[in-house]
Amino acid sequence: MRIVLLGAPGSGKGTQGEKLVAHFGIPKISTGDALRAAVAAGTELGKKAKAAMDAGQLVANEIVIGIVEERLAQADAQKGAILDGFPRNTAQAEVLDGMLRRLGQPAIDKAVHLAVNDEEIIKRLLDRAQKEGRADDKEDVIRHRIKVYNDETHPLLDYYAKQGKLVTVQGVGSLDDIFQRILGVLK
């Protein structure tokens, strides 16, 4: 099973992604985690990513795409994967479709959208910031991140809906209730 997790920052993608990993026995591919792993492993793309990160720059799109492709080509991802943080826009979704074809892997099965209203997300992220001491999660920064998500990533919902792959799950409630809703739409 190949799943793309979609949702605004704070919607629960990371938490639910880990539950899906345990349930399906397939890896979760988070672009942040994949970048850090490539840097630690010293791969060619990891070295390029490290140079950008050390310079305080965003890692170039082609490096992120290359690292995701390297990760999807690994043995544990052959029977499926859960993608968190990639694709971020429709151009990346099109690249992902081509990448899977090139790797001889099946296409994305489902795009799971965790729907959470903006005010709940702000509440969650402010709570997380307080618990984890994260200075970057101030309300104005959170509102900006939500706007960026809505502008850039939200169009992916249409992209996957047109392919008949989009499923929307209410991302509010207990973690187990949300997880059961996800499993229900993946059957």
C-alpha cells in the first residue's frame, strides 16, 4: 500500500503515520527524516543537502526529490510506504507518479487528508509549543504556516480527488478514533 498523508501542520500526520507504520508494516517516509538519514549516511545527495542546510538555505527541490527516490528504492519500501511531507504541491505529485513508474512500483493507492479546522490547529500547535518549549510556534507564525499550506499544498486535494484517490478523515477526536476512521477509508 502506498499512502500520501495530507494535512496542515498540526493535523496529526506524524502521529497517525506512525500508527499506520505499525499496522501495515511499511515504512513512513518523512522528507525531514529522509534528509537527515541521507546526510548521516553520507550519500551524494546527503552531502549536497548538508551543504545547503549548513548554509541555512532550503534544500533544493531536486535534492529532496532525489532523496525521496533513493528512499523509495530501498528494500523495505518495495511493498509500500507512507509519505509524509512529500509531495507538497501538484508539481511534486506529478514527479512522484513518474518516479514510482521508473522504479517499477505501483502508483499511490490513497491520499489521506486529515481535516482539522484552523482554530484547532492553532490551539494544538500553541499547546505543543508550550509543552516542548518551541519558540518558533507563535500564533502569527502558525497562521502563516497554515496560509502557506492552504496556498501550496491544499491544491493536492484536487489533484488526488481527480484520480479518485482522495479520502478525507476528520482529524479531531481521540488518536484511536481518528486511526480507526483512517483504517475504515483505506479498506
